[in-house]
Amino acid sequence: MVPQQDMSKSYKHRCKKCVAQLARIDRKAAKQRAENIRQQLEGSGYTLVSPEDRRRERIQIASAAMQGMIMADMHYNSLMDMKGLAVTSLRLADALLAEVDKEEKGGSDE
């Protein structure tokens, strides 16, 4: 019998040691799956994009959109809501990425 303090709080019927071991196994398996997919895609022209890469790409596009809107606002001397500017920039980035994804999959609305 395992003492109560050694039991996981998240998984009531597993000990902390077992939960940690299963987490390590899951992470290793996920890494191996990603590597396997990368090897299969090698030479196909397709790439595996991580969520972190996609986030960086989204922020880069949004910051370029934000810079353009700030410059336009300075030109017209109006007051701009910063939160609104950020939200609009992210929406523009999301719209651009969605169109790129759609085109890469071979579809277009035109």
C-alpha cells in the first residue's frame, strides 16, 4: 500500500512516481512521432510546423500590420485605442495565415 502523501492529487488512483514516469514516456513518444513525421516529409516539399513557430509567425505578421496602422494614424493625427490596435492586428494576421493555408491546400474563393 502506497502512503497517501505519495499519491497524485491529479490522478487519485496513481502514485506520483508512476504519473511522472508516464509523463516522461508520453513526452518521449511525442518526440519520436514528430521525428518520424519529419523523416516522412523530408523531400516532399512539406514541413512540420510547431505551434511555437506558428505563434512567432502570427506575432511577426501582426506587428507589421500594427506598424502600418500606427504610421497611418500618425498621418491622420487621430487617437488610436491600443487594445483595439492589437486586436485588429492579430485578426489581420489570422486572416492572412488562413488565406495562405487555404491556398496551400489548393483552394481559393476566387
